[in-house]
Amino acid sequence: MQIWMTLILAVQLLSALSMIGLVLIQHGKGADMGASFGSGASGSLFGATGSANFLSRSTAALATVFFVCTLALAYMSNVNTNRAAGPAGGGSSVLDRPANAAGGAASAPATGAIPGAVPAAIPVPAAAVASQPAPAASK
């Protein structure tokens, strides 16, 4: 499954880069199409209007490939997530999973703590207090 995801991701990246290049090559509707391939539109590589159709159809084909690759990657990612969750559940959405499932710190307050309350005193270990030097007397 990992090989397919890598292959689809490579195709998606190549189609995205090719689509960027094709969009940058194209000219606007008001621009002279012959300017892309020489001075005369009739003597261009694709004919008077052939380049516009070829470039726009190529861009549309690459956009379709990009869209299909995106859907395939999303589907395969969802399938992998459901397999990893197992039959016990865990949810198929990122929002259904607990926040500390990935090893991060829990964001919930400690048991019995009131959210937003300021602690009265911060406990300091006795060893830390004994190891500090006594304050110097001021003159």
C-alpha cells in the first residue's frame, strides 16, 4: 500500500509542476497568440488557434490527473487510518482521536483543578530551598 501511495504522490507532484508550467506559458485572451511561437500566428507550430486549444486541453487533462490523485491519496489515507485504529474504534476522523494519542502533552487540566484558577502557591522541593545560598545582608 505504501508503494502505491508513493507512486500516486509522485504522479501528483509531476502533474502539479507541469500544470504550473503550462499555465505560465499561456497568454491571456487579448494577447497575440503568435507571440508565443514566433512573429506570425499562421506560421506557428500549432497553427493560428491550435496552440490555445492544445495548451488549454493539456492543462485541463493535468488538472484532472491532479484531482484524481488527490482523491486517491485521501481515500488510501482514510483506509490506512481505519486499519490502524482496529476493530475497537478510535474514529476515522482526526477530530475523533484523543489529543495525546501521538505522544503529545495532554491539554486537559489535572483532576480536581479549576480551569482558569491561579494557584495559591507553587510547591518548591525542600532540597532546592536548602541548596540556595542565604541572601546577603544589605548595608
